[in-house]
Amino acid sequence: MSGGTRTPGSAAQQRQAWSRLRGTLRPRATLAQLIVGLLCLMLGLSIAVQVRATDDSLDGASEQELVRLLDESGRHAADLEVENAELDRTLETLASGEGDAAARAAAEERLQDLEILAGTAPAHGRGVVVSIADPASGVRAPTLLSVIQELRNAGAEVIQIGDVRVVASTAITTAQDGSLLVDGTAMRTPYTILAIGDPAVMEPALRIPGGAADSVAGDSGTLAVVAEQDVRIEATVELRSPEHSRVVK
């Protein structure tokens, strides 16, 4: 020993000292590190399983289903692009300094759209006129509902059956005498459905094999579709006053 420092005398003692030093400096995994590593491993496995499941579901889809999914995705993407462009134009107008006038015009336009969607205002535009002949009175309420759903899935924005405006709460039922009721109003044959939307999409959608037209034919009825450049829907609904909700100011 010299100056309080001990130096290993032999080579064996030196090797033992270096071994203890390496053991002291070696990184050691803590419990927290082990938990984080395990969570990362589980996350990676779950992502891999989801990707494989998605691939498997698409592999099992038929060509017709893939075309339909692609068409729907393209249509939704186009609708979102149009809506995004309209919002960008509104934002530019509001930011241009026109101020209250631009904001008021945008609010009024939005209000008109909401009134049409809610069924409280008339509407007109391109669309189709659907006529369902039912000489044997065999068309059932679920069949008529399937026609409405098919039109909605094909992008119909406004729908009217007979003299009744179709909204989110519309109910199609069967009366005791077997006649069809739409929101409690009896329907007379032939059933006439007016729908505003893209005729090039709605008309083929109704004629898809196994779809609305085949369902009507299964009930001994016939379905005819005519595209129109100006379909006018005059029927409206009255909004009910809320019973339990109150406006918060």
C-alpha cells in the first residue's frame, strides 16, 4: 500500500478487479424497463394481427364486393373533397375582411341545408321517380323500407313517399287491413317515391341483383325507375317542441 491506494499484486488479483469493475458498470434492467418492453412487444403483435386479419378479409371478398367497396370509397372521398372545398371557400371569404355579411350569408346557406335535411323545407333537383305497382297487395312494409334504404345508401338526399316526407324518424308499418302506412298515412298503389340525388348512382343501385327490385318482385310487385332532371319534393314535416330538453344559455 502507498498513499492509501491498494494495487493488486498478482495477475489473478488484477483480473478479479477488472471483472468486478465490468460487473459494476454493466447496465441492469429495471422492472419499469421490462414492463415497457413487454407493452411494446404486445403492441407490435396486435398491429401485425390486425394487418393480417384485414388482408385475409379482403382476400376472401369477391370481385363484385371489391368493386362495390372501391366505388363507395371513391364516392365518399369525392363528397369529402367537395365539402372540404366549400369549407375552404367559406374560410377564405370570412378571412377576406367582408366580416359580418359573409358570416351571415354562410350561416343562412347552412340553415337552408339543415332545413332540407330535417324535412321542414321543400326541395328540388336531379333525381329519380320510383313507381311500385302492387296489384296483388303483396308488397310488405319491410320491402318498401328496403327500397328507401337502398336509395339512401346510393346517396339520396331528400325522399318523399306519396305525400309524406321521409326523415330520420319516418316509420313504415302495416295497417290492420293490410295496407301500408308511412308515418300513419295510408299509401295507395302504385306507390310513388321521389328521391333527389345522382340518378346515375341511384337507378343502378335499385336494380342490383338481389336488391330492391328483386325484393319487390318477390312480393308479386314490379318496380320502375325513371331519371328526372328536376324532381320537386313539396311535402314537409313539422318539428315537435322538445318535452324534456331546455336551451342552455
